[in-house]
Amino acid sequence: MARNRYSFLVKLPTAIALIAAADQLFLGTAIGSWIGALALGWILALLLSRPALRRRPSLVALAVAAGFTGVLAHAPSLLGWVLFWSALSIAALMPRIGRFDDAWRWGLRLLAHAMTGPLAPLLDGIRLFRARPRRGRPSSSGLAALLVLPLAMTGLFLALFASANPLIARGLTQVSLPSSFSVIFWALVLLVVWPSLRPTRWATRIVARMPSADIELPGLPQATLLLSLILFNAVFALQNGLDLAFLWSGAALPEGVTLADYAHRGAYPLIATALLAGLFVLVALKPGSASAANPAIRRLVVLWVAQNLLLVASSILRTLDYVEAYSLTGFRIAALAWMGLVAIGLVLICWRMLAGRSAAWLINANALMAALALGAASVVDLDASAAAWNVRHAREVGGRGVELDLCYLSWTGPSSLLSLIELERRPLPPRFRDRVRYVRAEVLETLVRRQADWRSWTWRNQRRLDTARRLLGANPPAPAATWPGTHRECDGWIRDDPAPEPAPSVTSESDPVANAVATTTPPLTGTPSR
């Protein structure tokens, strides 16, 4: 217990230092590249306060976390922070595990660590308070009891002296206590930081009692599997045949069915169908079983997986058709990446059956593919990629795409700046050029304002700003001025201001005398008599 108390007292200053740094950087500020420096400081604090993390498995995880600190410094994002926290938490838990066994168990450990971590400061405080004292030293509870009376009486005497002495009262008024919001923020930071310094044992003990990924499930009779796979292949052949006939070849559809209706309805349901098919193969055909060794079943499974891959390809084509009709967004890029992961997962499921791999191998392979995709998404600006594609394929510049959505480019902010500048430099109709110039000016002003404050400054946006200034020159052209009674919409269109509401009438229902006069007095028309 003395060792635990020593560990607690050593790590407490580390937590206080991280809380102080977060207090100076987070409160009342925007998120900028400084968050990468704070994350790197967190890693260094762990290395200094936890010698167990200086071994190879933990160092590998900390190196991955350090890589994501670079991602956070380049362009802060929630995804980058989640990936950094995951790598850091793996390093924090690694001394109790010793190795990376499989992604299934580590996923459960991270979930348990996130759920039990907020309890770590409270549990450690209780342990420290109940710790038995060393010979000749007071216990934590005895020390607390020892300090209660002196501190309470000192506070009382100060209060009395302040009421009697204006100099002491003035000095006490200059002492500013932290606000309740600051105290709550410090507590939240402690709940995040402390579990990495002293993780609870529940995060590893609970997972140790859970079953492994290789769960024994009751098998299906081979006749049932054969009949199921034959029927599944027939139904999938019908869907894929229709896709090949109309979606891929462009043949004429029956009367009453448009290509837009056919192409845009089924992208996500088909992906759900492919996932369901992969789950069926995963559950019904365990490597090494008699069903998995049956040549007819193996051929039907391979054929079915191939049909599912064609189904995923058709879903991708549907999404691309949707993009061509309605433009590209960052979310649609993420959807296409997800469809690619589904296709890779189907191939891995089939290979697992054919090569006799374990369920842990399949989970690790899929987790690796997902980690690579998420890591790439944390580095690449999907909104900037979507803006560049929309500008190149817009109808206004001779492309085959739809009319350019300038409101979307304005909403994505600095991500669209360079694409807007590229568009502005092209030969455009004067009115459309003025709209593009207005949106570009608004986005540029927002970026300059963000980069002027070091707290919201980022490396990625600084490179964008430098490139924009080089392309625009010292005096970039300004959009046309608006006249009184008009305003600009988000897409640069000049609109009339809404008409003011009419002033309320002098008469009202609550004034019956005025209403009676108003209704009985005839209007003054014509020429009054002499």
C-alpha cells in the first residue's frame, strides 16, 4: 500500500500540471494547433511518471499516439483526437497485458477503460485515505483530522480581523477565487487525464472474463447450407443481372421507371444486404468444419461472395451517379470509403474460410483496414477534396455536373478557399464571377481572422492562407457593393431586404370607443363644402 501511495503522490503533480496547461489553453479559446503540443506534453508526462511505459510494447503505442499529435497539430479534428486517445490508452493499459493479442479484446478494453476511467480519481482517493500509515508517520485520515482545527480557526480569525481592519479586508478582496465553471472544468480534465496515469484494474479484469472471438456456434446441416446458398445465389443473380442490364450498360428502362429512380434508391440497402451476407458466411461456415470442407459449399460461397462484391460495386456506381446529379460532399466521400471497406471485409471473410484462418485473424485484419482508413481520413481534408471536385465539374465552367452550390462552399469555410480562387481565375459570366468573388472574400476574411489569433492558428490553414495571398496578390479584387435595401445571400446573390412589417393600428379591439368612431366616421372625399 505504501507503494501505491508513493505512486499516487508522484503522479498528482503531473495531473496538476496537465490541468493547468489545459486551463490556460482550452477555456474561452478556439481549437488550434496548440492541441497537438498539449497532446505531446501528455505523452511526455506519462513517460516521466510511469516507468513501466518505457518498455517496447507501450513505446510502440506511444509512438503511434505521437504520430497523431502531428495530425492534431496540422489540422485538429474530433477523429484525430479519438485516434490519439485510443493509442494513448492502449499504451497506458499495455503494462498489465504485455502484448497486443487481438483487436476484439483491445476494443473491449478501451470501452471498459472509457467507462471506468472517470471513477479512477475517486477510487485512488479512497485507497489513499484508508492506507495504513508507516511506523512513525500519520495516516491520511489522521493528517486530515490534524489540519481541520488549525485551518478552520485560522479562517475564522482572518474573517474577524477583516471586519476590524480595512487593510486586511482590502487585501482579502484582491484574492480571486476560481469560478464554479473553472472548478468543473478542472474536474473534467482530471477525469480524462488521471485514468492514463493510474488506470483502473477493471478495464483489464473484466475483459479477461469475457469469451474470445472464436465463439462456438451450433452448425447448420450441410443440406440446409447447400439449399440456402443455391437460393441466395439465384436471388443475387437476379439483382446483379438487372444492374448489369440497366445500371452498367445504360439500356432503356421500362416505361414509368427513370434511371434516377433506379440508381438512387438502392445504394445503402444493397450495402446492408452485403453485410448480412458476410455475417451469414461468418456464422454458418467456421474454418475446419465439415461444411467448410465440402467442395460444393465452398464453390457456392465463393460465387456468392463474388456476387456480393458486384453488389457493392453497383452501390458505389449508384453513389457516383448521385454525386453527378447532386454534387460531391465530404460525407459522400466517407460513404464511398465505407463501401470499399465492406468489399475488403467480404474478401477477408471468404479468404478466412478458404485458408482456415481464425476469427481473431479476421477481426485483426478488418481492424487494420479500418484503422488505415480512419487514419487517412484524419489527415485528408474531405471537404476540400469535395470542393475541388465540384469546382472542376460544375456546369458553369463547362463540366457535366450540376449547378455549383456556392452556399455549400461557403459553409465548408477555409476548406473551399483555394477551389474558390481557382474558380474565380477562370473565364466566367460577370454576374456569376461577382457571386464567386463575394463568397471567396467572406471565406478569406474568416480565415484571416482565425489565423490572427494564435489559439485558433493551424498549420494547414496557414499554408492555405499563404497560397491564397500568393494567388490573389496584395490587392485582391472585391465584389460589387450592394445598394441600400439589399443584402447578399450565402451564395452571393443580391436580394432585396424583407419589407418592414406595417405599424400597428392606433385602434384596437380593447378600445371600443375608438373602434366606434373609426367605423362611424365617413371618409373625407371630394371637395369640402364652403
